[in-house]
Amino acid sequence: MAETAVELGCETVQIFSRSPRGGKAKALDPHDVVRMREIFQRHDIYPLVVHVPYFLNLASSDHEKRAYSVEVMVEDLKRTETLGGRYLVTHIGHKDRDEVPDSPDALARVLESLEEILSRYSGPVKILLENTAGQGQEIGSRFESIAALLANLPRARVGTCFDTCHAFAQGYDLSEPSAVEKVLKQFDAIIGLNTLGAIHLNDSKGDFGSRIDRHQHIGQGKIGLEGFRALINSPLLPPDIPGILETPVDSPDDDKKNVETVKRLRTV
């Protein structure tokens, strides 16, 4: 992975430390970890961001499922620390079918899960809560919901990850410069841009406000190049914030093309 990151010209990296689909995590090979960290240091690739598996649901009303999600996340925090990672990104969860979107009960279960996780892990890795598209039973698509969680959590240990495709699909317009500025100021007023640890740079196959979570290559979706240019160069964002590409791989050179596109849009 680290060698591939160098080939692609990456300046930061996000990985899964285990299969994102489930199953027991394979033990980390100490030799591989040392080699990876050496490569990152030599090529100034920083920070390493880890994403939790997709099956986690911190909002589940099923006690066993939620307990398992907590267990996996605690384990992933420890694995991230071993890898030298700075952040662990997580989706917030899914509500029960009979609950309204972002219901107080669902958010309360997420908060309880996160509090337990923090009580069981005291290391340096910071948790980042990722906004969702609001697709299906997803919660956490509205800035207000994320703010409600952060209000009850230590800011030094829990922050945010902003996903452009998810935000656009939920109804936060990022398709042109004035809209980008408006959304960032809205995020700052409700959540705080100082909570941002990373940004997921993904164009959207779905229309604005469609709540469809379908990522697209940078500049080839409904957000478009000018939206990304405005976001990447916004003076409102924290300096040196890592931008992570979660774009499709339709051909072998797609990752490199997306990395190069983002770099071309950057004015500094």
C-alpha cells in the first residue's frame, strides 16, 4: 500500500486495517508496519487515516450488534495506533425503521457507544465522525446531528470528517464557489471547522439533494471541477488538512488521474 501511494503521488493515505466487509482482523505484521512507516517518512506522506469497516452500527438498538461494533472500533483504534495513524474515521450508524431520521433515541445510542469506546481506549488516535448522505436508514447527514454528538464529547478526542459527495447528496450545495463558501460557513457555525481532521473528496453521481451515495471521479459528477477548486483552495479550511479520494476505479489508472486532477486544482 505504501509503495503504491508513492507511485500515485499521494501526500496522505486512508486505508482499512482489516476487511471492510467483516470477519476477524488479520494480525498486523510488525515487519510490514515498520517498512510502511519508513516509506511514509521518507516520502513525507502524512497523516495516515484509517476507516472502520462498513458493517459497524453505533446506533443499533440490538445490544449484541452494538456491543460488537464497539468492540471492533476499540480494536481498530489500537490497530491505527500500531500503524502510526492519526485518525480513525467512522460512519455514525443506522436508525431503526420505525424511528424518524436522526432521532434523539438513535443519537443517544451513538453517544453511549462512543463514550464506551473512549472509556476503553485512551491512546493518541482521534475519532472522526463522517457525515452521511442520508440514504436509507443512515443517520448523521445533517450538521445539527453531528454537532449534537460533539457537544457531549471531548473535542481533543473526537472530531469530524467532511465527505463532499455525502454533503451534496444530502442537500449542501458544493457545485460553485459561492455555494462552497456558504456551506463551509454553515458547517463552521453549527459544528466548527476547527473540528475537521480530514475531507473525503468525492464527486457525486447522484443529483443535488438526491440522498444517493454514489461517488464519481473528480470533475465528472454533479459537483464538478469548479466546486472542488473552490473547496480545495478555500481560506476557511484548516491549513494542511488531508484530502482523501474515495473515487471509483473503473480502469487501472483512475486513482492516479484523480490524484493528478486534485493537484492541478490546487493553486498553492
